Amino acid sequence: MAGITGKDAVLTDYANKLATLDAPKGRSLTQDALRRLTRNKAAVVSIFLLLAIVLIAFIGPYFLPWSYSQVDWTAIRKPPDFDKGHFFGTDQNGRDMLARVLQGTQMSIIVAAVATVVSVSIGVVYGAIAGYFGGRVDAVMMRIVDIMYALPYILFVIILVVMFGRNPVLLFVGIGAIEWLTMARIVRGQTLSLKEKEFVEAAKAGGAKPWTIIMRHIVPNLTGPVVIYATLTIPEIIIAESFLSYLGLGVQEPQTSLGTLISFGAPVAEVLPWMLLAPAAVLVTMLLCLTYIGDGLRDALDPKDR
Amino acid sequence: MKITQVLKAATTAGVVALLMSSTAYAVTLQMHNGGDPGSLDPHKVSGDWENRVVGDYIEGLVTENAEAEPIPGQAESWDVSEDGLVYTFHLRDGIQWSDGTPVTADDFVFAFQRLMNPATASDYAYLQYSIQNAEAINSGEITDFNELGVKAIDDQTVEITLEQPTPFFLDSLTHYTAFPVPKHLVEEHGDAWTETDTIVANGPYKIVEWLPGSYVRSEKNETYYDAENVQIDEVFYHVLEDQAAALNRYRAGEFDILTDFPADQYQWLQDNLPGEAHVEPFLGVYYYVLNQESEPLNDVRIREALSISVMRDVIGPDVLGTGELPAYGWVPPGTGNYVENAYAPEWAEMPYEERVARAIELMTEAGYGPENPLNLQLRYNTNDNHQRIAVAIAAMWEPLGVNVELFNSETAVHYDALRAGDFQVGRAGWLLDYNDPSNTLDLLKTGITQGDGMNWGNNYGRYSNEEFDALLTQAAAEQDLVARGEILAQAEKIAMDEFAAIPIYWYVSKNVVSPKIEGFVDNAKDIHRTRWLTKTE
Amino acid sequence: MLGYALRRVLSAIPIALIAVTICFFILRLAPGGPFDGERALPPLVLANLRAHYNLDQPLVVQYFIYIWRLLHGDLGPSMVIEGFSVSRLIAIGFPFTLTLALTAFVIATFVGLVAGMIAAVNQNKWPDYVLVLVVMIGVIIPNFLMAALLQLWFGVYLRWFPAGGWVNGSWMHLVLPVTVLAWPHAARISRLMRGSMIEVLGTNYVRTARSKGIGQRLVLARHAIKPALIPVVSYLGPGLSYLLTGSLAVEQIFGLPGIGKYFITAALNRDYGIVLGTTILYMFIILALNLIVDLVYAWLDPKVRYR
């Protein structure tokens, strides 16, 4: 899924800048960045909005009269009805749309988070190993990455889902596992420059094992790219998930996701508009917020502007 | 190329186009056909979307009229022997394939032999098993194809001998498995005879183009015996599996007929395009298979509890929205050769609350309840409607202390699991291949021993009852149609009283037909040959 | 340069082979097969079908048969669409997919570049805000939803364009699918262009040029555009490959006979031959595209040397 949001290009660019910079990177950079981020209004509003969505998605269901899988036989495919407590209407099974949208948002968030964590972890470890050992190991490992860029990922994801069935965890570990390439490249670049630094030299002289050095001295210095990467990857995964849902390869009922809800809402946009509007609004808001946050972070972390 | 030449070429092309448009004045039918045909060979196809294409370009001995009743096709008339075993068909004079070769009795004999030849691997060969030795040849027991009960007496006479009298035999001859194939081409090209440059037709249309994923295009076959009465000159059978998109294209005027539509839009269609949506009873049953080979569904009490607690009246009108009628028995109402009064269990009349109370009682007897819930997995193939029904039924079973885990998968995986017995409750459906109750009842017949295992065929739940099997055998030998119907009704009652499966609703056909189209007659087989349609612009 | 290209191509072969191998075995280990339909086949018939497609052989033997044929350029038969070889289906579907993707690519790249430049030049003024918003919509709305909405609006309500199909191959049929496909691509290009353009406009040499009193247009044309293009070019390859694979949903909804549609139908029906064949084709194209982009990139940015 090379670059649904143009992530690869943005990040590569960012990494190149980092690599050309000689200044020490560490706590001061993150603190500085945070200060600058708070000055970006769009990003701040987005952060609050996103937090609100996440909170409502996870806490909201406890305050609703209906659960996401409960069937109200008296209200099948009905528009919003405040007396019965169906604030967003019901679907063709008489299930409360608000409860389902919240559950779907939860699912989309979890899925995106799991996939992102997986891809970041693989990317960091792979990149750090390549960068740290350098030489032939590096050349081979990076050549593999280069070529893997050229694989049609969405096809592999479809094949994987067809193979593994509709288990969300398995599925998005699968997506995460092929999203790590850019991360690996950036981390490698960082590691290459970091490993020449005195503190790494000192650790080496002290007899620390390569793994310890990577985990203790190199990985903590990667906060910036990782954060940007995550904000750009989450929307990609949410979009990818909705596409799979459209193909009927989404999560298993009665659970749902924003993508699944939208793919069921799209064909009935005219007759049951409430089935499309609510999930689409949440999805659009979330993705907009993530984009603004991503932009804000990139500006804030941009080492050139310091 | 000089400019003058270009201009000349352009004018010529323009004139040609003008001439063509004025002389041809073609009437084109744009039909939304759903799935992509897997083949155009009548012996290799298996779906209704393939039938629409194949049945327009090949015609059997017997064909359908607008009401889908059997009428003379390539055979002008036929005689039946007194014992009902031998049918003699007299072919029409002058019938030919579209390449000019005459259609002869040999083509039919060849076609039936090819159908039954195990090497052809025809999915639906079993539909013609009523023909003498057909089953034995198809299963490899007899290797001499000449022993098949289809003979050419002369060029224009086909004689078919049956295993035993079969009341639905003429009806089954309208099925594509009974279609002739051009012997001269199949012998020359093998299976590749259906390539667009070699394919020929003996029906009202001939295939001119096949673009997988998009459409099949047919044109009127001028050599067809009834060509003068065929009104539509060209047919597009469009491939489009997204039903919502198909409806959009219908509304945009790009399709004249939709062969299916999203159930959610039914109300909208009735309000905005009155009279264009046709929802009609269709011979078929939508049901849930219960795997009776293992615990807990081998317990009839649990099967009963599950079946009687399904609120069927709500499924068709509310959950689906197209008003499918609830099914309590196994043979669709309106099936031919059957008794007047369909199976109707007493519990169907009970108020729903009482049924649930009874179901809870049964579950308690069987040792399940809220403290000791029964966990069931319900499998269905990925589809909006199947999903909705599964969700609704899971909710109906909840009060009985049944926890349902829903599990959907693609069609191939789903049926693979059903056949392997790797499921507890599974969604299935059966559309009648020919208009006779035996077609659905056979689904509950005990499997046959084969090698070291059992072959259960389409009896996924592996229901088995000797008495039921005996009645089916008895009915097959019964010549009196009324008595036969009663025997079959007894069999249906036995299976349904034991809750061999959970019938849910009777299928309906869902077509949308533009007011421009005339001659579209609703019928229980949902077969509408283009030959009978007309289109006014 | 030729040696570099050759090395790239050669080193891709083992990875491609590994990918094919993984796909092959994943597909075969997945439950369900091409002949598992709604109705049971008699055992003998099934056995015959399986034998016909070599499915009765041990998996490893099948694999080597497949690879052997592949090396001879034979992608095998389709198991679901009778009488069509995979190569023939690709020959039918690929021109459609390619037309769709290339049209979208050209239009989107052009629109994206222009929009990005306009936004950059008018940074934080209203054209910038409007463009950013329009662009966002393209990225954020899932393409199957966009396709359904455009089809309904422009095909059904307004009847400006055909709602689907490709009956006569007219360009009108292309408008809606291309729009759906091009929008997000144009969005990404314009974001990249805007970002890099703003940066280039802030560099010293552009400031110098401006201070010398050279007009805005000339500054843009002579000094700003080429360096600003560098990050955009690096995205074109992945972008085009994304368009090629992204046409899956578009082909599905608009009923176009492209290979994306074949792939999906085949994956769901377990038509192994088509799934593998289309995957190989996609891989081949994307590898080629990446190579082209790298070469262009090297030409644009002299700092990049062939590794």
C-alpha cells in the first residue's frame, strides 16, 4: 500500500533532512517540538477532537440504552427516534446505529493501533539491525526492502484475509507486517549516523552487546519519526480496512468497524441515509484530525526550522 | 496519408455509419445478468446467469414459453409409450445450426453421451439421471456410451428410454443439460468449440462477443425456425455483481431488465417506479442445515427448540424487506406433482411467546439453559442478506440460552465446510432444478457408501431416516401421480417432524423490468427467454 | 546507468520468485477450492476436474509444474472461466486497467502539480485553504463510497455521464471511474508539491532571484519548479502502482472488465491461476515503474548516484 497518504515520500524526505543534520538529537528536540506543536491551532484542535472521539468510542457505550448487538424488533430500519433511544436510527436488523458506530470506531482504532505497533516494531528492529551492522548485511537487507516496495500489497492483504479468515487481530497483524518498509529505511539512516556518536562508542567499549546498544541507545532517539509515522499510518490502515470491508472481507458480525458500516451504508444512501451519514462523519473527522496532527508534527519536528 | 485521403476515408466511414444506422435500426436489450458466466457450454454451466445466455442460443427438444412451461422446441412433437418409459421425439424440418449444418438426431445423442461422460465433468449431469443407464455411465460403471437410453432412429427422430416413468421428464428436458451440442464442431475443436469464432447456435440468438467481467453479446439468429417472430435484435448480458450499482445503472437508463435488486430498495422502487419491480414466488427454500452427526444437534429436542423459536414472519417483510413468505415445510408451495395441502406443523399456529416457552422447556430437558448455555457456530457465505438473517436468528435464539458465534466466508469455503461436515449450523438454499417435490426431498436422503466413506451429496446435515428413504424409493416406482404425491408428502412430514433442517423462507424472484419491455411474464421458475420479449423505444 | 538498471532487474528476480512461491502455497493451503460450488459434484466428476488442472498431484509437484510453465511464459488456465487461459484474460483486462490508470495518472499528476503550486504561491490565503479542503476530501473518503456517490449523482440524478460499463469504449464512460481514481492521487501529488514548493520558495537562491527583480512567473519557471519536483517524482512510481491496484473497487462498481476485478473475483472463487497470474503481472509492472522512477530521479537530482 505504498503511500495511500503519500506517507512514504513525506517520511523519506524527513529522514533525509535528519540525516544531513549533525546536531545531537534527544530530549531537547522533543520538548522543543511539543512547544511548537501547541502553537499550531489546527493540530491542537485536532488532538482534542481525536481524543474526544476515542474517549466517547470507548466510554460512550456504557451510557447507551442499547448495546451494539441488541435487536429491537419494534424498530427495524427506522430513522432516529429519541423516545426509544435510537439517536442515530437503526439498521435492517433493528440494531441501534449509535451503539454500532461507537463499536465500529473502537474496532477501527484498535485495528489501526495494533497494525501500527506491529509495523513500527518490525521496522525499528529491521532498520536498526541493518544500520548497526552495516556493510554487506546492510546492503542485502536494504536491497530486500527496495524490492519489497515493488510488491502489490493490497493483493497480498486480500490473499492473507482469504487465507486466515476474518480474525481482526490476525488480519491487521498481517497488514502491519507489510507496512514496515519505510520505517525500516528511516531507522537505518538514523542508526548509521547515531552509531558513530560518542555515547555509542562508549557503550561498545564497555562491552555492551549489539542488541542492548540498539535498544538502549538508538531506539529511544527515534521518537520523532515514529510519531509522524504512526499518525500517517493509522489513516492508511483505516482506509485499507474499509476497502476490505467493501469486498466482504471485514470483521465478523456482530462486531463491526467504520469501514464495514460505511460499506453497508453506501448502497442505501438514498433510502436509509442515517446508516451512511453517522459512520462516514466519524471516519472523515478522525482522518481529518489525524492528517492535521501529522502535518503539525512534521512541522514541529522539522529539524531544519529549529 | 495525405489530408485528402484522410478526408475521403472519414467521409466514407461517415456514409457507411449513416447507412448502417438507417438500415439496421436494431433493437437492443440491455440485461443485467449478475455473475460472470463460467462457460457458454451447456454441459459446463451451473448458474441461472449462465442459463439466461445459454438458453437463448441453444434450444433443446423441448423449450419454455413465456410462462416457462414446456412447449415444443427443436422437436415438433413427441409420442410417449403406454408405460411412460419411451419418448419418441420428431424434430422439426429444416432446423439448422447457425453455420448452416442441419441439426440432426445425432447431435442430441452425441450431446447426451457427452453430458454423461465422466470426462466431461458436467456439474449437473445428475438432472438427467432418469434416462436409462445415465447414472451408471456418469459414475463410470458402464463405459460403453451406446448403452445410454438416447437413440437416433433416423436423422429426425430421437428416442429416449427412461429408467422408470418420470412425471417431470419433459420439464427436465427444458434444462440446459438436455441441450444439443453441434457434433461436427465438438468433434473438431473439443471443448474449445464455444470460442466466439467457432460457436454456433440453434436457438433464437447467436453469441457474437464475450468479454469476461463485462458482458456477453448475442445477436438474433436468422436461421432460427421462428426468427420472424423474434423481436429483439441484439442482447447484452451484463456482468455486475454490485446490486446497488446495477440499480443505479437501471435508473440511468442503461439497463432494461435487472435480474436482482437490493432488497432495501424495494419500498423505494414501489414508491418511485411503480410496477417495475417484480417480486414473485420462486420455487426454492432458504434453510439452515443442522449438523446431526455430532452433539448437540443430534438431539431432536434441541433441533425442535431452535426451529420453533425462529420468528419467520419477521424475516421476509422486515429484515429483508421484500416480503418472502415464511417456510415451515420442505417442498415449496406451487411445486408440481404434489398434494394440495402443504405440510403445516401445529406449532406454526401457536403464538410466538408460547413457542419460545416451549423451546425453553425443550432446552432445559436437553440440559441447557441460561446457566449452561449452548454455544453454537452459525456459518453463512458472505452476503448482506445472509448476514442479516443470521443476526436476526441469533437474536431469536438468545432467550433460549443459545450463544451464537457468527462466521462468514466466501462461497467456496462455505460449501467446502458444509460438505466436509465441518460446521454446526449452516446457511443453505435450494432452488428447484425441475418442478417436482423429489428435487428438494432428495436433499435429506441418506448418503450412499462409496469406498471407505459415505457420499452425502447435498445432504450437508447428514440427516438419516430409513423410513424416509424407503418412502422416496417407493415414490420413485409409483406411476400414479396422486398416490406418488401422497407418498412424498408422508416423507416430508417425517423429516420435518424430526426437524431435519430449519426451513426459513420460500425464495422469491426479484426482477426489475422497464416499462419499455413487454412480454415479461412472471413465473415460478423465473425463466424469461428473450425470444418472448419486445422492446419499444 | 545500463549496468545499474540491469542489476536492479536481476536482483528483483529472487524476491519476485519468493513472493510467487508464498502466494502459491498460501492459496493452496487456504480452505475451499475452485470446484466448491453450491451443489456437490459426483466424486468421479470432481476427480476428473481435479486431474484436468493437475490438482490431484502433490502440492510440491504442482508447484514445480507451475514454475516450469511460468518460465516458459505460460500462466496456465483459468479454473473458473472455462476456456480462457490466464494470459488471454490478462490480454483482455489489462488494456482496460492500463487505460484507466494511465488516464487517471496523467490527469491527476497535472492537476495535482498545478494545484500544489497555486496553493504554495498563495500559502495561507484562501486559494490555499480551498485547495487543501478539496484535496482532503479525495484522500479521506474511501474510494468505493466515492464511486457509489458519483455514480448516483452524475449518472442517475444529473445523467451527465454513463453510470457504468464500457460498451462502446467511449471516453464518456471513463469520466466517473477516472475521477474516482484520480482524485486521491491528485490530492497526494498536490500536498507533496505544495510542501516542497514552499520550501524551495524559501531557499536563498529563489530569494536572491526575486530580489533581483525577476517576475514571479519567471522565478517559478526558471528556479523553483525543477527542484520542487524532486520529492514529487519519487512518489510517481508508487503512485502509479497504487492507481493500478487501486482500480479494484472502481472496476467492481462501474462494471469494467479490468484485471483488478478479475483478481478479486478469482481470489474469492479460488481461481488459483488468475490470482497468481495477475499478482505476477502487478509485480512486474511495479518493479518496472520503480526502476523508471529511480532513473528519472537520478536525472533530476545529480546528488543521487547509482548505488
